[in-house]
Amino acid sequence: MRILYLILFGFIFSFIDLLLIAIAIIQALASVLGDGAIPSVQRFGASLGIYLKQIADFLSYASDEKPFPYSDWPQADLASDEGA
């Protein structure tokens, strides 16, 4: 059964990887054209990074815990940039 999960999370990893690249482009454009990075997109991107690590750990057998949607979505622990 784990083989099926490996295939599923391999596809998810590939999609999320592309999404993270799109977020990087959006943040770069926001930084160049606006007042800097968008905090909500920054938090989401950090959460995606944690999620990719969870998937990589599962795919490499470093962890037996299945990532989201079989566990909670990872929360990024970023310091607030408000007022900076």
C-alpha cells in the first residue's frame, strides 16, 4: 500500500514544486513593482516549503507519517513583518 502513497505523493510533490516557483516569481514581482513581499503569500509559501519537506521525508522513508491530507496542514512560524 505504501507504494501507492509514494506514487501519489510523488505527483503532489511535482505539482507543489511548480506552485512554489510561481510564488517565488509573484513575490519577486511584488518586491520590484510594489512595497515588498506580500505577507500572506510569504506565509503560504513557507507552509508549502514545510509541506514539501514532509513529503520528501515520507518519500525517502525518513518518516512513516503521511503528509496532508492524511495529517494537518503545516503552519509556518514566521515572525511578523508588520511595522518593519
